[in-house]
Amino acid sequence: MSAGLRSESKAAVHTMNSIFEQEETDQVFLLDGSNAFNALNTAAALHTIRVLCPLIATYAVNTYRQPARLFITGGSELNSA
């Protein structure tokens, strides 16, 4: 366990709670950051976006149809699929 992790988690919970309680907040989006994009069926997700949200479909297809090139300090590269 890293130093301060409990207090950081507690601060994050309190921050999200205060955002949720604000009058102008319509919704709060919870994202599981455990490598979700690499576990996703990209073809199915892009199809669903085309059907349910055509306004952003072109952007999503152009952004996610191929693996992203992730550059690492020192000149290395990873493909995020």
C-alpha cells in the first residue's frame, strides 16, 4: 500500500459526492480503469455507437478502428489494441 492511498481514495469519494450533489449535475459517469479498452470488443462497440449515437460515430470510428501508437520515453512504442 502506498503512502496516503486511503486518504486519497477518501478525498476522491468526497469529491465525487459533492459533484453529484450539485444542482447542475445531471449524472456521474463511473469508469473502471482496469484496462477496459483492451477488454472491449471494439467492432461491437463501434457498431453500437453508430446505431445509438451517430453524432459521434465518425469520430469514434476514426479514433478507435486501429490500435493507437503509444510512445514511451526512450524511443519505444506500444500498440494499444
